[in-house]
Amino acid sequence: MSQICVIVGAGHAAAQLAPSLRQEGWSGRIVVVGEEDTIPYHRPPLSKAMLAGEKTLEEIIIRPARVYEKDGIEFLLKTRVTSIDRGNHQLLLDNGSSLAYDKLVLATGSRVRRLDLPGVELPGIHYLRTYHDVEQIRTSIKPGGRAVIIGGGYIGLETAAVLLKLGMAVTVIEIQERLLARVATPVLSEFITRVHTEEGVRIICNTGVAGFAGNGLVERVMSTDGQVYAADLVIIGAGILPNIELAAAAGLAINNGIVVDEYCRTSDPDIAAAGDCTFHHNKFYDRWLRLESVQNAADQSRTAAATLCGKLIPYDTLPWFWSDQYDVKLQMAGLSQGHDEVITRGDSHRSRSFAAFYLRNGKVIAVDSVNRPPEFMLGKKLITEKISFDWNKLADENIPMKELLAGSLSTGRQSR
């Protein structure tokens, strides 16, 4: 009888994993179970092009339905898995039915962190995670209106940039001492703060939110320092949480995510996991971590697909990320935590084009590139190949990037 592989979650990971299973030789059924009402779509445009009204849902679908149909991939949408019966290889669904599996992939992703504050249920207060969220937010956007963003992370800042473009006065309230404090260095935080301030966004750090008030609609945001901010629209971007409850209830190993090995296998040999929900070891930094990125979801899904088809190909991709805000294209490679030196190419204090290379023990471990794709590519190469370099040349903009790239190739060959 034909085997069945069930993928729980219909996001970026599933969009890559299901077709990859076919490419790797899986001949049985493939069923994707998703809680939303649509096949997988790109999430990064939600806080940018879709919020701005420049893209529709149809335009951000990752793969057309015909691609899945051609590969015989089935979708059970608007359906939630409530429990996993590992002993009998069965999934219980929220409609009371069950679904058998031979192999199971948990691509459950993550969800927004919700705040429990007075007035948080008032209309006009939104979270941004799905296309339905964006549709609701757009009903509250009005030129000349006042928007308050709770949280100075990437989603909050991308949203701030779009709302400002749409004619709203925007205030960002961040509880940490600086923007992007959890994910970026002070160099990048200072730059992003300057850009948003130059554009007209009001930035308030070191301040929490005490509650919300309004007569039928949100009208005011009260901060923990006693200030009150007028608001016609509030968007809460307080981070995300991995969806691990299903795995935990089934007895799988959990530690800041669903624990997987280098082949994306969980503690159950018949269950793999991929994406935001996984906790995995990274060889470049020799530590365990959980990544919230499209790149991680796609790359882990390729590995998981190969594993389920009997091909052990380890996941060993360097983490990288991106963000678009105003005229700024930010590309980041690697993880900068633990760096002991920063080398900057370009002026991060006055211009909107520079790259910051982060070193530890004389080797590049991460790069932040602003409107500089060549520096981003060089940084990735320096990290992955652990190349030693003349760092004085790296900071000297009189030396063309072509020469630096050629030098890294030569140095790389010598180091091996």
C-alpha cells in the first residue's frame, strides 16, 4: 500500500517541503494540513507591499495551485490538528476525524505574542501575522490619522515605514533601550533609528505600554511612564512564539522549540520538523538556536524531504535575513552575538549605504549590509570559508569591491 506523509502547517516550510518530497522520490500521498483558508503565501510582503496596497493575496502565493496539483499534493485547509497519536500513527483533527500517517512533518511555524493589557480588545488594535490581519489593518488606515506601533522589531519598523508613506503620523514605542535590541547590534540600531527619525517617525524607547482606551474604538495608548499617545490605529509587534504545543503534548523533545538533529529528525524517527518551530544545532556558531526566517524554513524543508526519502543530507546553511524600509535594503548574514570587533565600510552615521562586518578572534562572523549587495556577498564568503583577511583594506572604500572579492578568493585558496 502507498505510504502517506502528512505535513502539519501550510506556510513557507510546507511550500518547499511538499514539492521537495516529490523531487527526492517520495511516491506516496502527501497531505498538507493548514489552519488558514489558502495555500502557502509569502509572509514578508505582508508588512510591506500588501499593507501598502501594492500586492494582492494572489500575487504573493508562493506556488500556484496547479504546481501542487501536478505533484499530487493534497491540502486540508481550515483544519487544525489537535493531537498526535504516535503509537497508532494517527492525527486527530478539530472536526473530529482522524488522519493516518506513515511519516509526519511538523511545520507548525510560530504565532504572535499577544499582550494582556487593559483595553487591548478595542477595535483598531491589530497584530500582523496573516493576510487576514493585513486586510483588517487596512480598514483602519487613513491619511492624516495617527498610528502607534508597539514594538521596535523588524515587523514594527517595516509597518511604520508603510504607514508613514500612506500619510499617517507614526509613533513607535519600544520597551528596550534601543530599536532591534534583541536581534541587531548598536551600530545597526543607531542607523535604523536615524533613518526613521529623518523620515518623520517618532521613536520612544525605554518605555512600556500600560493599556489602551477609547469609546468604541482605540483612541489612546497609555505608556508606563504616564504619557498618553493619541491613536486611530495600533499595531502590536511584540515578537513571536514557536508553535510547539502539539509536539510537546505528543512527548517529543522540546527546548525553545522542537528539538531536531542535523537531518531535521525529532526524537521520534517517524516525525521530522522544519522552520520557525525548530531548535537545532548550527555548525557555523557551534551552538543550538531557533531561527525565525524564510531562509531557514526553506532550507530545513529541503533537508527534511531528503531525510524522509532515506537520503541523509545535513542542514548546514549560514543564517541570513533581509528587511526593506523606505529606500533601505538591509541584508544580514550570520549572527553577530559575541563579536569583539566591528569594521565599517561606508558612513553609517550620515549616509544610507554602508556595511558593518563583525569579527571574533580575527574572523568575520556576521555582516550587516545596507544598500550594498557586493559587501553582503563578500561577508557571506568570509564567514562560510573562515577566511583571514587584511581588514584595513576592507574598511578602505578607495579599494574597489571587485579587488576585495578577488583577494578573498586568493586568500581562501591559500587558507585551504
